[in-house]
Amino acid sequence: MPHFIVDCSKNILELKDPKEILNEVFETAFSTGLFSKDAIKVRLNSYKYSLVLGGDKDFIHVFGNIMEGRTAEQKADLSRKIVSKLNQLFPEVPIISINIRDFEKSSYINKTML
């Protein structure tokens, strides 16, 4: 925990190595001081077909799922830092965005908690 799921157009994977993208999101999330390295998980899904800006435009969107308890300011800072890093890597990509969602502590469980 947390989980960052990167959705992108397939062409993004031709612009940069997927491992580099995953690592940059990972390191940027870690740099905020909100998460320990051993807790961060990053995954990537690419899409062959999408309709963006009325056509076949490239995009990157990150879904950040984190445990509740961070302030709105912390979440906004996390969002800004990840989008800024991706924008540095992909200045030519017209759509780069993120949203952060909170997991509720009361309903989250993983196998180590059994």
C-alpha cells in the first residue's frame, strides 16, 4: 500500500521503457515522505485503442490508491509531483493526469493481516 496504476496509450511504451516509467512514479511517490519503499506498488496498463481529445492522442493517467489519513495538501502535493515528473519525461504528451483515492482502514485487508 499504496497502489499506483498507470493507464496510458500504447504509444507511450514506444517513447520510454515501461520499467523507467514505473520507476519514476515509484521514486516520486517515495520522495514525498508519505510512504515507505517496501509499501509502494506501481503497475502499468497500456491501451491499443482510446479516444482522447476527439482522436487517437497519447495520454497518461495515474490512479493513486492510498490509505486514508493523509491531508488534502499532502495528496495535492503527491499529485503535483507525479504529474510534474511525467511531464518532464513526456513533454509532447497532451494529457497527463492523476487522481488520488483513499482506502478505508476499516475495510482494507491483505493476506498478512489474516
